Amino acid sequence: MKYTFEILGVSPVLYFFNHQQEIIQKDPSIGVEYLGTPKCTLDAFLESVEVVPPKRGWDLEEVLNTVVDFWVNNSENIQYWNKRLKDAGRENLLVARVADFNSLKAEFESLFGEI
């Protein structure tokens, strides 16, 4: 299975928490996870990935490798989001998405279906 990881932006902690609750209520089995961390570090995101529920059936080693590959190949993007997180202040999280490609495709298609 192939995975994708992308930093999406900065969010207030409460907004991120509410969004997570909405996702769980809507479809807890979807293979897309949104991760939030108060630090823009590789270690922080790796720790966030490690707590993803194992029911996803993901290959954890491959997911972690995907995050590391992103980190190695996107230094400008990471620097940008690190600065945005610092500018936003302590009550915010850096938000990223990790997903298997099939689940991400299904999520995008469902968004187009809701329009």
C-alpha cells in the first residue's frame, strides 16, 4: 500500500479537536488521519503517526518512511510552516494529513459529491 503525507497548515487547538470529533462521528473507518502537533519537528510527527489506530491495517514502517521522505525532500515547505506556527502562537497546532492513496482518493471524491 502506498501512503502520502502533507503538512496542511496551522490550526487553533480547539478547532482541530472539533474537526477530529466530526471525522470520528462521520466515518471512523476512513483511512485518512489528520495529525496535530505543537512543534514542527520530524520527531513530533513520527510520534503522532505511531498512535494512529492499528485497525487501519496500515504498514506502520512504510507510513513512517513516508513521513521521513517528506521531511528529507521538502525543507523549504517545512521551514515555511515552522515560521507560520511560531507566528500563530502557543494555542495552535501544525496540522498534517497522512493517508493511503485509495482512502485519500475516496475522501476527495466524497467532497465533490457533497457540492
